[in-house]
Amino acid sequence: MPTAVTTVKPAPSEVAREHFAAEFEFETDCWDVHDALSKGPDFVLLDVRGPALYAKGHVPGAISLPHGKITAHRMSAWPEDTIFVTYCAGPHCNGAARGALRLAELGRPVKIMAGGVTGWIDEGFPLATGE
């Protein structure tokens, strides 16, 4: 008897390959961000939570820019082809997606750091504190 997992059959392998390959155009993970930060990043990491949460603990090297404050004027500080990576509290939070949407609407290249602060801590990486 089929279970809830197998009632709907998996996509054909080629369709699944295209789907999962495309996900990397939209997101990265905490491990890859940590590795890139240690080598000199080729992107700007944005913590899109509020200033109080940023001050309590954020990914070292991240810039505090709450998603509601992402505007064309603020983004003009970076060249048009700058890649941004947004993150928020974690998988229970949609702030990273909100920030990424605002950036995409401004024509900026963007990805989300899957896992956010929760994922960062789960990987055993330290947070920075203060502003």
C-alpha cells in the first residue's frame, strides 16, 4: 500500500535534475558562505533582520540592511552587477525571501543563504555581536 511519500510518484530523473540544478541559482548554504568569506567573498552578505537581532548575533562580515529598507537609493552604493546574498533568522522566517524579492525587483542579482542564522549555528560557525 502506498504511503504519503510514494502516492505521488517522483518526477522523471531529467525533470528532477533540472529542478534541483536550478535551485543553486536561487540559494547557497551556510557552509559555502563561510568558505567564501574565509577566502574573500565575491558577493555582499546582507542580514535582513532588524538591527536589534543583528546586534545580538550575525554572520561575521554581514551588513545589516533590514528587508524593508532595501531601496534603489541604498543599493546604488554597489555596482549594478554586485551579487547579494540575503539571510534572516532561519528556515522558519521568510525575511531572506522578502529581501531577495526586493533586490530582484531592483534588477539586482541575488541568492538566499538557506538556513539563516539557525543554519549557521547548526554548522558550528560563530556569530559576531555588536553593530
